[in-house]
Amino acid sequence: MKLPGAPQPGTAPVHKKSLWARLGPGLISGAADDDPSGIATYSQVGAAFGYSILWTAFFTLPLMIGIQTVSARIGRVTGYGLAANIRKHYPPWLLYAVVGLLLVANTINIAADIGAMGAALQLLIGGSAHWYAIGFGVLSLVLQVLVPFPRYAPLLKALTMALLAYVATVFVVRIPWDQVLYQTLLPALSLKPDYVVAVVAVFGTTISPYLFFWQASQEVEEQRATPGERPLTKAPKQATAELQRIKVDTYLGMAFSNIVAFFIMLTAAVTLHLHGVTDIQTSAQAAQALRPLAGDFAFMLFCAGIVGTGLLAVPILAGSAAYAVAESFKWRMGLGLQFMQARGFYAIVVVATVLGVALNFTAIDPIKALFWSAVINGVISVPVMVVMMLMAVRSDIMGRFVISRRLQLLGWLGAASMAAVVLAMFATWGQ
């Protein structure tokens, strides 16, 4: 469904729209990447390794831009999401393996995010974190299932601003910028297993499979919802404006995401790590540990950011899983449809969200699994990225819009880098 400000037939060309109006799937995908599970991971590695981990935010930025641009282009050019394209062009076992792993990983992430939101709200106002988790789950389902997406989309877009809380946090603590700059550009790298696993976790949090599926599917949703717009293979005259929009949207969205990730790691490094607090398990624990070191205002900003980003991320986690499953089985799908028009699609949204809430009431502690879910995402990303890159250079899939050599370089570099850190993790496991 077209986000506010997206071009409509008969309106001004894309380049005459305001910058905010030109942002949509890319901005939302980038912001959703800094969800409560991501905040926990960035806090954990910042607290554990200090400034020596900050380089990862800059190294992953061009890789993230490259692979997210590829996913968006596949959706807009072909008119199908990633799962539908895999179903059409690759063996069924590959499709079911990728979608199955995505569904499991997303459900765990939903559980972790909802639990983190409940814990953050408990820190702010007291009460029961479990009841808050139920409330956040219900709120997310009501917004996705009952509220028409044209009304819901502006809320998702506005929630991206919750991430500014982490930028603001940096300005209420003292930062030795000369040391930060030096150790970011010339980090003290290590091959110790815990450091390697931390790098994999950052990569897995930053370059996440659910974002690939979400952004591609949202490009398809927007194209189908706008009269006159067609897949670029069938309407090549629309390509210049649409590919430029994707470029601006994705570049700014991913830059926003990684800048925020950098500030979260920096906040943890300059407060927690420097004061000997190196073992952080959850985002709420990070906020609580921050309070005596940075003050009440920084604490409140950190907690508020957890809640805001969770409200943004949970629908995207559930939605990306639903798109992938629905595309795999040729179900009707789309957040712009009513529940009865796309029952299978919405059933996946409901099941993933309910299971996520339920996991917070079991012996399994999804919050403590945050770090390892990021590692799992890093492992899953490798085959997904390889398949995406293979699709993006096939003229029988992309027509004349096969990706450029520059984008190929970025995409393959991202896949190779992810594969390298995963292999390094396995090689150092147990040492």
C-alpha cells in the first residue's frame, strides 16, 4: 500500500516531492533494524568491548545499502517478493528451508522484542512486565489486522523518529571524541571467540533476512496499490523515477539505521564499559545500568526508545514472515486487504505474534536469547544473500534491469563478509 507522500497518478514527479515524502520502505526497514533485540545486541557488544567494536557500524553500512537496494529492486522490477521469486526460479527445498528458518527466527525476535518492551515500560512506570507484553502484542495485532494500512503506515513512518532517543542520549553523557575517533578508525581487533561472535552478532543484527523480505514485499505492495504503476519489466518508462526513489529511500534509511547503532554502542561503551559493567543481557538491563552512570534523563530516553522501536519492529517481523509464507503458497496477501480477503496471510501474522507473546511465559527466556538470535540471523543471511544476488543478475528475471557492476560488487562483498565472519565464528568455537 502506498505510503503517504508516494507518487500518485497525475501528481508531481518524484523528484519534486519533499525528502520526507520520498522516504518509505527503505526508511522503515532501516529503523526496524534497530529494534529492541538490536538495541540489546549493540548494548551488549558496546559494554563488553568498548570502542573496539564501533568500526562495525561503518563497515556494514555500504554492505547494508547494497543488499537492501538489491532486495527493493527485485520487488519493484519483477512485481513479486523474494519468496515468490525463489518459488518461481529455484527448487522447492530451498524455498521451504529459507522461509522456515525465517519464520522461526522472526518469531523468536518478536518474543524478544515484546519482552523487552514490557520490561522497559515496567522500568518507566512500574507494574507487571508480563501484562505489558500482552498489551503490546494485542496492540500490534489490532493495528495490523483491524486498522487499514493507509492509516497505519504514517504511524510506522513516525515511529522511526523514536530512534532519535539514542542520538539524544549521547549528548547527555561525556564523550572523549578524540579516543572514539582513533579507536573507531584503528580498532584493536581480536580473533578471540567472544569477540568474533560479537562481530557476527552485529552483522546479523544489521544485515537481517527479515528486512530483505519486508522491503521487497513493500515495493510490490506499493506498486500494486497505485493505479498506473506496473512492474518495471512491463513498464520500463517508470524505471528512472522509481529506481531513483529506491536509491534515496534506501541510502538514507540504512544510514539512519547505522548511525543510531553506532550511538547505541558508543553510549554503552562510554558509560557501562568504562565503569566495568561488561555483562549486559537485555536492552532493559542496559537502560537500568545506564541510570546511575548517565542520569535519569538518559535512562528515560533509552527506555522510551525501546518501546517506540518495538512498536515499529514487531509488525515488520510478523509481516515479513507472513509475506514469505503467503508468497510460497500463492495465498492472497497484503496489509491493505481485509482479514477475510487474506486469511492465510493474516493467520501467519497472528500466530507469529501470539507465539512471540507466549514465549515470554515459558521456561525459555527469549530475552536472554537476543544475542544468539542475532548470531542465527547472521548464519541465515548468507544463503539468502547468495540467492538474491544470483536472481538480481539474471536477465530472465530482471529483464534489462539487472543490477549494475557496482551494486553487484557491494552485494557480493556483503555476502562474502557475512560468510567470512560466520566461518570465523565456527573456526574459533570452543577455543
